[in-house]
Amino acid sequence: MTTSPYLIATSAAAVSTAVAGGVFYAFSTFVMRGLDRTPPAAAITAMRGLNAEAQPNAPFLALVVGATLLALGVGIAAALRLSQPGAGYVLAGAALGLVAFVVTMAVNVPLNNALDAVDPAALSAAEALSRWRAYLVPWTAWNHVRTVAPVIGSALMVVGLLRR
């Protein structure tokens, strides 16, 4: 296998999308479960703090946005070479790599913004529980998608590289 810009970019896209999926995996498997073990008002406060830290966090943003841009570029390159062996796998993997960003922007960020508008100190225990559940259940379900899609996408990109 010769080294080419396509090989390098696809390898970088595969690694970065897998790492991004791993970050989301941590949230799905223990961060959200840990928060759910605390009182709902405390969970809301803690999640608001996590969101406030994630928004300006350059390494996190560089990973998520970088993985997205790499997947987009690699997907375009693969689409232009669909007649070549392995390109279909790379294209499918790149598309799955983009899913995490789309879900983040379409679902998780709006849920985060809605949670940011909640003042947990002003809520009764029942209201806090209701608000927390209304956030936790869909946020975590969609986070599972943000976990699985890029990890499978990464594997497909690797398969595509191996078949070229």
C-alpha cells in the first residue's frame, strides 16, 4: 500500500472519528448514569457545568469539528473515486462519521440550551425530576447514536483502505 494524501486523510478521519465516538461513549456509559444517581437539581447543575466547559473547550472542539471536516473531505474524495475498490466503504464510513456532528447540532445542543435556561434552585423536587428526565432520556438516547455511528464509520473507513 502506497502512502497518498487519500490514505493519510482517510486514516486520520478513521482515527479521529473513533476517538470522538469514544468521548461520547464515556458519556453514554458512565457520566450520564453517574449524574442520574444524584438528586435531579444537582444533576441539572452538574450537566450545565459540563456543557459550559465543553462549549469553549478548544481540544474537545478541535476533535469533534476536526473529525467532522476530515470525514467530509474523505467522503467527497471517496465519492469521486467510487469506481475504485474500497471507496464505497470509505464513503459509507465518512457519512457515519458526519452523523455525530449532525446529531450534536440538531438534538444535543438544543437540549443543552434548554437545560441552560432552567434554574435548578427555583424548582421543586418534583419539577427538577421532571425536567431532568425530559433532558436525560432523549439526550442519552441520541448520544448513543453519536457513539455508535462514528465508531462503525471508523471501522468502515479502515475496511475501505484495506480493500483499495
